[in-house]
Amino acid sequence: MKLSHILKFAWRYFRAKKSTNAINIISWVSMLAMLFGTASLLIVLSAFNGFESLVQSLYGAFYPDIKVSAVRGKTIQLTQEQLNEIRSLSGIASVSLVAEEKALVQNGDMQTIVTIKGVDSSFAEVNDVSAYVYRGAYELGTDERPGLVLGIGIEQALGLLSDRTIYPVSVYLPKKGAVDLTDPVSSLSVGTAQPTGSFAIQSEFDNKYVLTNLDFLRAYAGYGATDYSGLEIKLKQDADPNSVQLLLQQQLGEKYKVEDRFQQNRTLYATMKMEKVAVYAILTLILAVAAFNMVGALSMLVMEKRRDIQVLKAMGATNSMIQRIFLSEGLLLSLLGAGGGIVLSVVLYYIQVTYKIVPLQGATFLIDYYPIQLRWEDFTLVTGIVIAIAVIASWAPSRKAASSAVELRN
């Protein structure tokens, strides 16, 4: 029997009026359960995708594609020759030198501990911090007249507005290698810098970082002529991150740590993936439980169609053909429900993206609504799960149909 004939039988059994109304009810309940289960799974996964993309974009604003730092200690040494070799590597679009230190920033009676990050003129090409300036301007000044771009949380802690501050703030930096326990003050360098702007990305950065001119920070922190905290790299769009990372590691050697964006935030990305897998597993289990209404519907259908099975056997149908008919019936119920769920999820996605009907209550985020994002791999994965569940749920009733045919024949 051809597949088209088997599907015709399955479709006729689905559409035909049943002698027992309960079979119709259970069949529709099974299909609706698959519909809402599929839609729920896709919507929840799209919410995870939306937040994942949002977080990656926010972290991408501050973390580079590739970062070079020291395996041991706080600083790395890079000569101009090494920098030229790195810049000449295929796939690298821009390179920025950075230096980071803990510092105390004071504005009158207000003071706070920050991580001050000295960056060069290429930093704006490597990162997108300048696109998140909330107040003032992205101006880092020079080593003689340094500017400060503050995280908005730091700005609030210092009680100032970056675009309206007339007087500079004091910056206390530890001198590299100058530790005197008898006179701690002598171990500090004190400089002044003018706040020029503030950025708002997310609290992890806004409450921690202050950006300034690289030369200013290196001079006051006592860095050597070739000393830096790290090297931040932006890749070309068509570059392979793994290949560039491997080339850099081979060129720089074991004393240098070369990390891609995932490795710089390994805990964050691993946690997000684990959460998504856990939610996917829970919703799939719920979908499987809902799908087992199909077992009852198909079992009752097999009992009703015993006479039809006898006729088919008399006409030469084999046990495997009978089994495939009822397997196809189960797949038909599941796929119709899953198709409706996919359509419903796409409609709800369009409504949320267009009208933003589900807000983020009390959120101080950059957005005030739940971000969602549908991905083709989720559709493929969910459809595969639905088919697997349908086959498992339909297997026992279809086997029963085949064995019933044998009993009737005998």
C-alpha cells in the first residue's frame, strides 16, 4: 500500500463521524493540547532568545570580540613591533590598548571606589560604549587634561551631572610597585580629571567603570613604557573568531591569555544555556503528558474500526500496513495541533513586537517590554519533538490495531 493511500485512510478516519462522541472530543482535546503546548514552548523559547540577544548586545558594548591579557599578574608587555604584527593579522579590524586599576574618585564630600579603565583612541572602534552615552559626550581628553566618562551609577554616587560639572574630581590611584605600609598615602598618586559624560549600559558596568585617557592612567599608576592591562580586538565581519584566536595564541605564546567573547563571560553564557535547556525540558515533558490523550483517542478509534480492519485484511492488507495507518492518524493529530501552535506563536510574536503588550513591570532596563525573538532552529527542534512524541504515543494503539486484525482473521 502506497504512503498516499495510508495518509488517505488516516485523513478519512480523522474526518469521519464517530459512533461514540467521546472519540471526537478526546481527539480534539489531544489536538488542542498539542496546539497550546507547541505555542507555549515556542513563545517561552522566543522570550529566552530575546533576552539572550539583549544581554549579548549589552555585553558586546563593553567586551571585545577577543581580549588578550596576562595568564599571571595584572599587566602584559607589548612592544610596538608585536603590536604591528597583531594589527597585520588577517581578520582583525581594530586593536585597542587598555589599562585597568582600582581607584577612588572624590567629588567634594562624595567618594566611591571604581574600576578606572584607561583606553586609547581606537577603543570606540572596538567597543560600542560611545553609543550608550546617556549624558554629556564621549570625551576622554589627553594625559595633561584628562576627561572621565562615568557609569551612570558612579555619577549618582558622586552626586554630580557630567554635562554640568564645572570643577574636576580627584582620582586616587595606587602606584605600581610602590607599597609602603608605614605610609600608605605615599603609595597613591593623586590626579584630577574633568567629568565629560556618563554611559548607561547595565548595572554591572554602570556601577563599576569609569573610562579615561590611557596615557593619564598609565602615568599615574606607574606603568612602564610597554606595560598594559590588556589588548582588546575587534574582528572583521567575515573573520573566523576561532582561527584568529588560535593565530594570536601561537604568536604571543603561553604567557598570554587569548579569550573570545564567550570565554570572557563563561559563567554568564553557561548559565543562560542551562536555564534555556531546563525550561525546554520542562515544557517538553508537559507537551508529552498532554500528547498522551492521543493514546486514549487512538485506542477507542481502533475499537470502533475493528470491522474496517477486518475488511482491509481480507483485501490483502498486512499488519505493518494497518499499523502505519494508525501511526499516521497519530501523526496527523499531532502535526495539525503543532501547526496551529506554530501559527499562534507567530501571531503572538507579531503582536508583542508591534504593540509591546507585555511590559517589563518596574524595570529600569533600556527597554520596557519583553524582548522576544523567533529562530528557525526552534521551529525545527519543536517539530522534531512533536513527531517523536506522536510516534511514541501512537505506537501501542497502532500495534493493537495490527494484532486485532490477526485475531479477526483467525
